[in-house]
Amino acid sequence: MIHLPMRKTNRLQNFDYSQNGAYFITICTKNKQMTLGMIEKNNLDSPGMWLSDSGEIVRRFIEGISITDSNVYVPNYTIMPNHIHLILVVGTDDEDGTPRAASPTKALIPNTINALKGLSSKKAGFSLWQRSYYDHVIRNEEDYTRIDEYISNNLANWQTDRFYTH
């Protein structure tokens, strides 16, 4: 009998992912294949992302998240050749901070990510994504600013990115 290593969960234990707040999400492509496009430099020598057909599908699904679920919106994201980064924000309906999400939706962020991964893979016609994803609960304004800048500058810093392959 083959004993496989236990997968370590990267979710915070006992954390309600439907509560108001911002979350930094990173999802890698299956086997970190460069299926979402490629980075090219334009005539101003600044990098730009050319999206493949799969990358375009992913872009449309990311931009549709807040249309599909008004409880969640995406203020910033980037699509890289073999991964995506996005900030997901769970909004509120009332001034007292009551989440717009119905109380049983404890897994709002995981459900949103699973829908993005599943629907984009189905539309692409093949499995685009690795099994899991990385998340980070954004804890304060400084954390948010740092992550927002990281996402905005990710194309320019591709060669030093931890997921860089050539």
C-alpha cells in the first residue's frame, strides 16, 4: 500500500471566510504550466501580459465575480502566465457590519474560488488549475496597500516571482 503525505491545509483553522474583510488569493495553473499567456515588453519597455484563450476565459470569470455574487468584489487582480493573484473583498449590507451573505455561507471565499476554477476549466475544455490555492487574510490598511502594490507590480517583477519559469 502506498502512503501519500497528508496535504497541509492552508486555511486558517476556525476562521469564518464569509466575514467582512479582504483576502489575498493566489491560484497556480496545473503543474505551473504557462497556459494563461505570456509576458511581453511593449515599445516603452514596460511589460504587458498577452492573454491566451485560457487567460481570456479566466479574465472574464474574474471580472464577473461581483456580477455573479454581489457579496464579493475584486478591487485588484493580475493574470500571470502560470498563476493569478487577486484581492477578494466580502462586503457589507448594513452599517452595523452584517454580511450580505446568508449565514450558512461560511465558505464564501472557498466557494467563490472553486466556482472560478471549475467554470473556467470547463469553458477552457481542460483542467487549468492545481488542486488548492493560497490565501491570506488581509489584516489592516498597511497589509492591503502592500498586497495591492505587489499585484500591480507583479508583471514588472516576473523574473523574481516565486512562480517564475522560462
